[in-house]
Amino acid sequence: MKSGSVGVEAPGITLRLLSEEDFSQYRGPWNTLLEASTSESFFLKWEWIYTFWETIEKRDAMLLVWLCHDGTELVGIAPLYLYSSTFMRLPVRKVAFLGDRVASDYMDVFTKPGYEEICCHGVLQKMREQGAVAYDLLELNGVCADSNLYHYLSSGSPQTKDVMVQPSFECPRTRLDTSFEEYISRLGAGTRYDLGRKQRRIERDHDSIHTEHSDLAQSPQMLDVLFSLHKDRWDSLRGKTSTFDTAFRKSFNERLLQRLGAGEGFFSCVSVDDKPASILYILGYKGNAFFYQNGWAPAFANYSIGIYNIQQAIHHAIEAGYRSFDFLRGEEEYKYRFCEGARQAYAILYFNKGISGHALRRIFLARQKVKKILSKRQVVGNRE
């Protein structure tokens, strides 16, 4: 199917595919709609989505960005693509959100307010049609409970009966106060004491400690510091490897920073004795700071240098006017110590009605049943 060649009528709107040629020039309409929508996810910005498409190997990939129009007005976008992948270790042709291989969270079909349900309905209806796109599985991960897709799938509409919604991961998140002192006062007494103790210890043992917060767009050279410290950290963990430390991720982030404007995030870098010891990579959108990646020197592990830097980054985020600090996916214990809550993210699964999709669905449901049985047995065993 040639990109951009298909138009689909849904009640009240028209759907068509964005062509690869138009995608590169679609920054304005895309970001204008996202800004008007209720979505607050940085990972739906054109800069993030297009840079991902530009960077990936496209030999077996097909762009599936659905544009929803009401007359001539753009009212919704579903940023999808099709590629060869695996599911339960089985080869599949999968439809996913653009950005799924760079840990994109809070994904959605984003729309003009008032068009949420009709656009989600139209996109999913089109993807469910036999022969529309040759795929085995639609797997949309990183969808949170306040997203348009989740609301639509929770509505009980007959069109959603074959679509499964599975809990995927949590994203610890905290609101920010008007001052760092107010924010700290909301943390537990044990956490406040521990943070203060760590700060006093590192400041006692080292004369020169400096924290610099630099705008992402104005400090692309800090990306090298991030990858270097991230690699050092993971090299110190025996038997573990990082999915971030790859040539693909480096190229993706280099291109991304070239496209960002001022005020779209910052690096928080702590230097000890004039050498970088910890760095955080923070993305920003609509008043939300997203803690995307970090790295720290193993020599400062005993000082919890990364925790020290998180304090500095949150302090800076408050002063810069951010309303929330989001730790994104990853349920590490330290994240919850800084937060009073977390967002639940979900994976949306739909198996194509063809033979391969039907077989995958049966295998998946069988494995889910086995997991439940084993989980019950474990609970009983723990009680005994």
C-alpha cells in the first residue's frame, strides 16, 4: 500500500495516511495540533517522532501515520508504523507507535479537544479491517490512564471487544511546588534525613562540587558526557548491559538535539573536582520535566551521586517553572522516594483476524492463563 494513497471515511471525519515525503515538512501542523490537545507528552512531538523514523532502519518498515480531518481541518494524528519484530519470541509483523524502540512513554492518538473518541474509533476501526494493512499484531505500549485511547477502550463500545488492555509499567511522578523548600517538606522524614546526610557527606569530602544546568538545544556537546558516564556506570555492573548505549541511540539523540529549540529540556551535570561525576538528561514539555536518562561515575557510587544530582535537577526545575517532575518508566525504589504517586502505563493488544493473528492470540491467552496459575500457587506457597 502506497503511503498517502488511502482515504477512509469515518462518521464525521476522514482518515488518510501521511506520506513519507510530507512527513518531513509536517512539523508545523503536527505541533500545532499537539499543543492544542490535552496531551502533555514530549514523546508525541514531531521532533521526537520524525527523528525516530529518520534514524531507524527502514528496510522492513512502513509509515502508518493516520491523519484525521473534519473537512479540511486537521483534528487528530495517530503516529504508527509497521515493521518486522518478535512477540513471545515468535516472528511477527507488528504495528506500534513510532518511537517504541527509544522508550517513548505516554503515547496516544492525540486530537483537537472534542474529537478524542471519534478519532480513536476511526483509527482502530481502520486497523481492524481485513486487508487494510498486512500485519499480525497491533501492540501499542506506553498508553496511560488519562490518554484518549485508554478512555475510548474503557467505554465498553462494541468496537473495542477484541482489543486487550494489559498493565505494562509504572511511571513515578511528583508535582512541584513554588519552592524547593516546600517540595522537600512533603517528602517523608526518613527520605529528608537520608538526602541531607548524603549531601553533607559529599560536600564534606570534596572541596569542589559544582552543578551546571544547560539547555539541551544550546549544549549538544553534553550528550557525549551522558553516553560516557552512562557506559561507565553499566560497565561497572557485571553481567548487565544497557539498551541505551548503542550507535542507534547516539545518532537518534544527536539528531533530536539539533531540532530542539530553547526551553525544551536541560542537562543537569554535577562535577566533582572539575570532572563530570553525574549527568541527567531532562526533556520538557507543557510544564512537565521528564527524566529520560542518566549516567554517573562509579567512583562516586558510595556518595549516591545520582541521587544528589536528582535533588539539583528538581531544584532547577522548580525555579524554571516546571509543574511536575516525571521519572518515566522504570520502577526503581529511589524514584518513589522523590514522588507521592505514579502513573500506570498500559499496552494495547489487537491480534489480526487472519490465521497468524488468531494463532498468536491463542498462544498469548494460554500463556496468560499459565502465569495466573503459577502466580496463585506462589501466593499460596508464601502463606504456608
